[in-house]
Amino acid sequence: MHISPAVTGDRPLPAPAPPPAPASAARAAFRDSAGAGLGFIPIGLAFGALATQSGLDWWWAGLSAAVAFGGSFEFLLIGLVTATAPLAAIALSAFMVNVRHVFYSLSFPLHRVSGRLGKTYATFALCDEAYALTTGKAARSWSSPRILWVQLLLHLYWAGSAVAGALLGSLIPDGVTGLDFALTAMFTVLALDAVRDLRGDLPTPALALLSALAARLLLPDQLLPAAFALFTAALLARHLATGRRATRA
Amino acid sequence: MPDTRYAIAAVLVAAAVTWGLRALPFAALTPLRASRTVQYLSARMPAGVMVILVVYCLRDLPLPHARALAPLIALAVTIGLHLWRRNALLSILGGTVTHVILASAVFTP
């Protein structure tokens, strides 16, 4: 059975309809978020279990999931907190790992979210998956409530599964490791769907891969910011080069 | 468990930095949306960002060791399942279960 949000990319976009009632926006958002969102559950369980295995209380996993809400950084935060790293070091790491969100503002449809409260929450809950889902081809017709519901559901899946993982974590036998791969698997799935949306533009993922590998070799401690900067520079150079050869955007 | 107040403060610091990074650029970058270059970038950014995040997740791959095979095989399973069925949940669960089995039982450190 197909529940991946990417599948909706195959369907023709729905005809412009009057703004749907909140209940149907919530139902649509549930379907939209089911694929990538349910991918949160194994990752959230893994995060919660890892937190309690590391000696943190169950409520800490819930607090981090609800308030910091940045999956990949929260895994790092476990290590920083158990090592009682200085708060300034935590702020710097959070900045480095999450600085990628700066780029999200270029394509996240915040202009389609209405109300000050809605916009505030939309930026607060702008996680990688919310960005991936709302910038996909299928999302171009989404209303404000539908975007917000998708974000809220992702937030709830994450916080709920983190608490569940923290409470159930003690049941996992000591020798069982490797749950953290759920995060890698989720980004892999999101990457495959996003590359598919590009319809044959393979140089883009190739440039991203090269940027990431170069950053890994040259600046391993600053992999994410270095890779994003390299990738952006490479895209700009490519844009300039193709623009000069032929002015077809 | 480290000191409770410290553990809470750590989460709040991380949350403040993360939210700032998510919210502030909208004020600075929204005027640029109409630009052709920005449109070019924003159409290609999502795919590239996700590819970079995959590499980031695999950054500590213990390459010369057989242990590196666990994440690599799990990655192949994830990609294979996703190209085959396009079901995000199935691909994530399949890849993760493969990795847990390999890392816990086959390529133990």
C-alpha cells in the first residue's frame, strides 16, 4: 500500500476549491504527514530510548522533543548534556547543526500561512520533514490550516514517540544498538523523493553529494555549514554558467 | 542524570538558537523571493539539503572496518525498498531493522 507523500506527486493537482473547513484540512494533513511523519516514530522511539540509556530522565526526552524539536540536533544534545557541556558550547553546536534552516526560508511557503500566531508556530516547527513536505510539488495547493496541521502532527508524532521511547527504553536489551539509523533512513527517503521531484536534474544531487564529501574531508568538524555553503556556491556558479549559455530559466 | 536545572537550560538554549535560525531569515530573505536566482536555488535546495543530511548522518562511518558494512547495507536496503515500493514508512523501518540486526548481532564492535 502506498502512503508516501511523494506518490501524490503523480496525481494531477486538485482543482482550485473554496478554502476547506479545518476538519478536512486536518484529515488531509494526516494523509500528507503519514509517510514521512510515521517515519518519525521509530526515530522518536530511538531518541527517547537513547536518552534514558544515557542516564537522562524520561521527561527530559519529552521536553527536548517538544521544545527544541530538531531531530538530528537532539541526538547530539543527549551527548552534550550527559557530558555537561557548557551552555555556550551547546548554543554553538545548535547553531552549526541547525544553520541549514536559514536556507529553508528561501522556499518554505510562509507567505501562505495566515495569522501572526500561525506564522510564529510555522517557523517554530519548521523541521526538516516539514520543509521537505511543504516544498514538494504536491504541496503547492495546500491551504494555511493544512500546512499548520502537517507541522503540528509531525510535532506530535515526534514528542509522543520520544516519551514512549524513553519510557519503554529500559525494556531494550543492552546488546541491541543501531536504532539511530532511523534518522539516516528518513533523510534517505526524503532525499529520494526530493530528487524525484527534480525530474531528471541529476547534477543537483551530484553537486550536493560532492559538496558533502568535500566538507567531510576538508572540514569534518563543520561538515553541515561547510557542505551547505559549498553546495550553494556550486548551484550559483551553475546558474550563472547556464544563464550565460542560454537564457532559458 | 545531570543537574535538572542544567538539563532544562540546555534544552532551552538549543530551542532558542534553533527557533532563531528558523524564524529570523524570513524577515531578511523574503524580499529576495522574486529574484530569479533565488527561485533557481530554492527549487534545487530541498533535494541537495537532504542528500547532505544523509552524508552527515554517515559521517562517522568506520570505513576500513567491516563494521562500516552495517550502515552501508542498511542504506542499500532503504534505497532499494524505497525505489521499489515508494512507501516511506516501509523503507525507514526496513532499513532501521536491518541496521539494528547487523550492528547488534553480526558486526558487533
